[in-house]
Amino acid sequence: MNGDICNHTENHNPDVDSVRLTMLSEKDFLFLAELFKALGDYTRVRILYALSESELCVCALAEVLDMSQSAISHQLRLLRAARLVRYRKKGKNVYYALDDDHVANLLKQGLDHIREEG
């Protein structure tokens, strides 16, 4: 028997109506999908993890991750566009950090989830 087929004969309308009332807007779903797409890249997750430990400049990130500065810069542009990182300038240097505590919490919860014994 296929577990994906609903064999219930009772009326689902109350459940369906309840969920429909809480559904996000199309815009919110699109932005959420873009957020998860940005998080769905190995290099970007490594960058985010490094930035969860310390604010770093591009050259320091490149050294930590053993990558070129141009590759790091490209990924940082995508992370900035997704509002996952922010930057500040100090003289000629640009330092990157996680945008806010929500990003740190996403990383922490993701790690907690994958490390869970199930």
C-alpha cells in the first residue's frame, strides 16, 4: 500500500481551510526559496560558518577556506544579495560578518538537526 495516498473518507475542509488561512504570500515563498538556495551551496555555508566565528576580511576568508579572493568575493556578493552577510569598511579594508543573529541561528539549528541521532 502506498503511504502517499489518502484513504480517509471524512471531510478535510476544516484542516484545509485552517492551513489556507496561514499560507504565506507568493512573494514570501519566493524570498524564502531564494534564502534556502543561497544556503544550499557548500562554499557559501563554509563562508557563513567562518563568519559565525569571527568578522573577517576577504583575504582572511580566502586563507581560512584555502580559496582565491576572487572566488570568495563572488560568493560574498551572493550572500550579501540574500542579506545573509553585511560588511563594513575600515580604511581600504572591507570586513564581513553575519547579517544578524537570525543567520547564526539558522546555522546552529541546521547543525543541531544534522547531528541529531535518529
